[in-house]
Amino acid sequence: MDNWLSNKKSKLNIYSDDRLNMKQPVLWCFFVALLTITLCSRSSFLYAFNLWDDANSYFTMGRSMFRGMVPYRDLFDQKGYILYAIYGVASLISPTTFIGVYVFEVLAAFVALLSIFLILNLYLGKGYLPYIGTALSSAVIYSSLCFWWGGSAEEFLFPCICLGMYLSLRYFREGYPEAMSYGTVLFGGFLAGVVFHIKFNSLGFFFAWMMMVFFADLIGAKAVAKAFISCFVFLFGMVIATVPGIIYFGVNGSIGSWAYVYLYKNIFEYSKSLSLLERFAAIYDIMTDHMYSNPICYLLIFVGAVYFTVALFSKFIKENKFNQIKRNSFLIEVSVFEYLNIVALLTFLILVIFAGGVTLMYYPFPINAFAVFGLVAVGKLMKGLYRLMGWARGKRESQMLFSPTGPKTVLVLLTALAISVAIILGCSVNVRTMSVKKKDLWLFKFRDYIASQGVNNPKLLNMYGFDTGLYTVTNADPVCYYYQTQTLNMDEVLEVQYGFIREGKVDFVVSCEQLDPADVEGYELVLHDNIDIYRFSKEYYLYERVDLVK
């Protein structure tokens, strides 16, 4: 009984200490997030403009949503309503720039990094290492190629992945075999619901999350009823995240449009038709490409995978009790269920993201969260080496804890930040475009020309490409359901768009291809420009309705 009480007190102290000492981690993670996103995202004030067409399409959808238009019913796009809500609130901060998006990116990175800090603290304990590891994680994750230009759906669901990972890891490390509390299961379901309504192809992570909780209840806690009830509690958490959408789309009479566009078209029209064997072959090819494109992240994931595998199997090898250097100096204690949980989370995340056989550069960004395990390995090995060399001999353990004052701490943190900035400057695809100025961008030349024509609330149409950003910089609301040329149902999209041109319903047409004069009768090409910056080259054409030309 005394041992049981002692263990309970120890667990209580862990949670109590985490709550009492969160001020420093919170401040650190926020500062690192602010620094990282400022350097890595083209939404930040260091860049002329975020030219990414996907981010601009989300901005147009979100801003229009907050101006009375209803996604899926009035405008066609394929992401979830929570993503549009984020961009809509961002547009209230600044309707013609990405500063509001930048604010939300910082907040998203902050939650993700705080979760990563807690994971590092879970495995490495208190000290400098979780702070150093968080800074390095941030640099590696957000400077990777799959972060792309900033503002992706994956970036905004990433905090849910990281926070869900922490809750899962903490349970299997400190809670199992006792059953996970219903409150944690409910919150996990809510996180899954948020992911579902941003971009549901990352939902494989939470399928594995709940699957492992289910089996933990059955095998560990031997609570059959609890296992099945937890599944419904998890689903109820997802429902909580869905309720705002039901209310919003219900009030606007567009639940059918919501279900048809976001669910049916994404599930049945966007993925490739492949056999099971072909799907696995496609996933292998896709993952191989992404590994080569994001080498540092995947190197850390590989290091973590090897380290945790060695740590698990080392448990089954008897240790010589006379060894002065104990195995746990270098290897963390990993249970079988804890190891299987990590494998399941990663495996199902990858499978569901790429199950459709379709990929783009930014799709694997959620997988970057698993780089934290490589830093756990490096951190634990560093601690073991520290003890092996006798550097800590004679020192009390408390002297190794993180101290918020003192010159040594400041030096360590500044060094970590300096290394992180060096990683970002060396790896980020975006910092190479930081020198581009607004005056050099075609987008602002087109905007200024449109403004010079004196047309109030110009009616625009974006053709042969996703949203180029002209809606954003001109503060114009779309007038066509297909406000941009989508890759799905392209014949239908072009038919509708050309119909708007034939009927003269738009004032200006911006196109990523030169249009046949016979197809745009009544419109005149007024501007042509191109862009050629790091890893991006494209031409743009601006057509104006003839009766507007002065």
C-alpha cells in the first residue's frame, strides 16, 4: 500500500510540476514559433506577398464567407469549413494582406511546439534538452520543403496532430494499463473533428489513436464496456467540432452542398482508381520522393525509429548487474504497447494521406511531427554521454535542471536559437525569395492598373489556374461559382467560366495561359507579365472588358 501511494504521489507530482512550471515553456515556445514563422512563411511581414495559389484560394473563400457567401453553395473549393473560418477571421485583421494569416500561423506553430516540448519533457525530463530540442524541431519542421510557402491546410491541422500525439504518448507512458479517462478521449475526438473539417486525409492518425485506446482498454484495463463506450465518446468529440458547421450550413440551407462537395467529390472523384497492390506501390513511390525532398526530417524520423526499436528489444536482453554504466543511461524505457502505439500512429497517418495515390509537395507535412523521436534519441544519448564522461559527477540532479536566470541558461538558449536560424536560412525554400519587392511583382502591377480604371468593386475571374492572388490584393469578391479553374470537372468549370465571359458578367479576367481571342470576344488583353523566382516560374495575362477600356 505504501508503494502504491508513493507511486500515486509521484504521478501527481509530475502533473502538478507540469502545471506549476509551464510559464517558461509557454514563453519559450511562443518566441520560437514567432521567430520561425516570421522567417519561414511568406505570409510574414518580411515577404512582399504570399503568392501561393492555394493560400490565396483559402483567403478568398474565408473572406467571402465572412461577407455573406456560403462555401460549397456559392463558391466551389474542396477544403474544410474550419480552414475557411480561420482565413475568414484572418481577413478581418487585414482584408488585402496575409498579416492575419501570419498571426494564425504563429498561434498554430505555438501550440504545435508546446506539444513537442511536452513530448521531449516526457522522455528526457526537466533540463535544457526539451528547450533545445523544441527550437531545433521548429527549425527542421518548418524549414522543410513540405512546409512550402506557408498557410497550408496541413499547417493548420498540425497542432492537432502534435497535441494528440502528446496525449497518446503520455497515456501509454504514464497511464497504461489503467484506462484512459473519458475527458481525454473526448478531447482526442474533438481534435480529430477539427482535423476532419480542415482536411480529412490526415484523419488516419486519429483512427490509430482511438484504435490503440480501444485495445488498451480491452487488454490493459480489461474494461470491455469502457472500450466500446470510449469509441462513442470519441465520436461525440468529433460531433462537437461538427456542430458549428451543422448550424452554419443548416441556417444557410446548404448542408447538401457541404456534404456533396466536401465529402462526395473529395472521396470519390479526387483519388485515383487503383488496386490495393497499386496503392501500396504508389505510397512507396510517394514516400520515397518525399524522403529525398525533406532529408533532415526523415533522417530524424529514421533515427527515432531505430532508437526506439533498439530500446524496446534491449529490455529482453539480461543486463549485467555489475556494469557501472547502466543501459538506461543511454536507452529509454519503452513498453511494447507504447512502441506499437507510435508505429500505429505513423503508419495510419501515412496510409490515409496517400491512400488516394495523389500527392503534392506539402501533403506530408503532418508526418514531420514524428521527427521529435529522433531528437528524443539524440537527447537521451547526449545525457548518457554526459554521465559517462563524468561531467556531472558530484553534482546534485537539481543543478542540471532548467534555471530561468543565470548566464549559462542564456548562453545555451541563444546557441540553440542561433543553430535553429542557421538551419532555417540554409534549408527553407522561402528565405531565398525574401528580397523580392512588391514593385517587382506582376500582381501589384495588375492591381494598380485595375484601380486606375476607376471601376468600383471590380468583377474578376481567375482562369487556367488556382487563385493567383488578384482577388486578395484588389479586395474583390468573386462573382462566379468557379472563381478559379479547378482540376476537378474541368470541362464543366471552363464551360461556366467562358459563359461568364460571353455574357460580359466580369470586368477583368486574369489567366495563367494566353486565351484564344475567339473565346474572349468583347475583351482585350491589356497586361502581360511573368514571374521567375526560386522554384517558381509562370506567366500571367490580364484581359479587360472592351467597354471599360479608356
